[in-house]
Amino acid sequence: MAGLVPAIAFPGSGSIPEEIVKTMPKRFDQASAGPSQRQQRVAELVRHALAEVLSRGDIQDDVITRHVITIPEVRMSPDLKLATAYVMPLGGKDEEAVLAALERHRKVLRQEVARRVNLKFAPELRFRRDESFDEAARIDALLRSERVQRDTRKDPDGESPDDE
């Protein structure tokens, strides 16, 4: 009986070996698991609905009509009642003005999303600046830096500098 945990038992079997119990998670942690498939699917539907409303010019606002607005990502809360849309005007110009205009028209945009996406509750919309373009530019700058270029350069005889 050494090595067995008698407190845990399944119907029709004996106890579970202690080494298996140690590797089992204590409980499922939703925060570290990432969004569910349903959250991702609904987020994509909301993203498409917002993009359609903005591209068709359904919102009568000078700031919104003057800019081409991209919505690369929408994230949904686990209860699907809150949608955070990450937006960026094309070229990154007038970001604050575009975000303020979207916030002003949040109620109308919510109604349009509710009309286009069949959900029990229309999600409340939040608009945030998309920072993935900045992150991509930062990584691109790192890859073009002299230190990285020096490490990836090959010698004329076909060997890298570290192959000595």
C-alpha cells in the first residue's frame, strides 16, 4: 500500500498512485486558460459588425468619416457582456480624436452590433488604442539593429562568426 493515497478513490477502482495525484492540477484556472472558443467566435462577429458599420458610413460624424479605421481585434469578457475593441486609424493619425468620436457614438454602435449579431444581450462596447502596430515596429527595429545584423551575417567562406 506504500505510495497510494487512500483518500481519493474512483468507483470500481482502488486508490490513485501518489505520483499521479502530485501532477494533477488542484483546480482549473480560467484566467490562465485564455478566451474560450465561444468568446473568440463572438468577438470575431462583433469585430465584423463594427467594421461593417464604420465602412458603410452609418455613423454621421466628421472625425469618423474622415478616417479609415481598422479594428484588428475585439476581446469579449467571459459572460459576453463586454466587448473591448482595439482600433487604429489608418496611418495612426488623430488617434485620440477617433477614440473620442467612437466613445461619443458608443450607444449607436452598440445598437448596430446588436442588430447584426444575434446574442441574448448586446455587449457594452469599449474602445482602446491598438498597440500591436507599435510592438511590431519595435520588433522590426530590433531585427534591423546592428547587433542582430552582426550576429546573422555570414563570413565569405560560408561560416557564421560563432562556428570557430
